[in-house]
Amino acid sequence: MEMYPNKNSQGPKMVRLNRITSDPTVMNGQPCIRSMRLTVRRVLEALATYPDREEFRAEYPELEDEDIRQALAYAAANLDDQVLELSDAS
């Protein structure tokens, strides 16, 4: 059971990520969903690729809502809080 800080306006809170696993013998130790050969990174990429959630579910029927929530929480917890300047699109 891994815990990651979740920063919010009410102070830090720990988030339980019991569906995110890392095993050196599975996908070279990359964080995976429930020890499946499905990495957190792949789930995030797929979420970005399939804007229609039904298409996403058809492609990845093994994923449960909690798997997706924890993949997003894991990614958010691992982002640095630096402010990056973005170029103006105009």
C-alpha cells in the first residue's frame, strides 16, 4: 500500500494508491495497474487519445473506474509544482 501526498487548500492529505504496483519483473518496474502489463503511462495516453469514454472502455474493458482515478492521482502526485511559462498561441 503506497501513499502519496495530495496537496489541497485544506493542507496535505495522503491518497491511498493500492492499485498502482511496481515490480521489476513486470514492464521493467514501471508503475502498472494492479500488476497487469498495463502501465500508468499507457492509461494516461489512452485517456488523452479517446475523448469518448465509451470508446476508451471498449478498448480497455479490464480497467475499472478506481484504476483510472488512481492512475490520474499517481500522475498528479508526481508532477512538480513549478510554474512553466507557455508561449502565447496568438
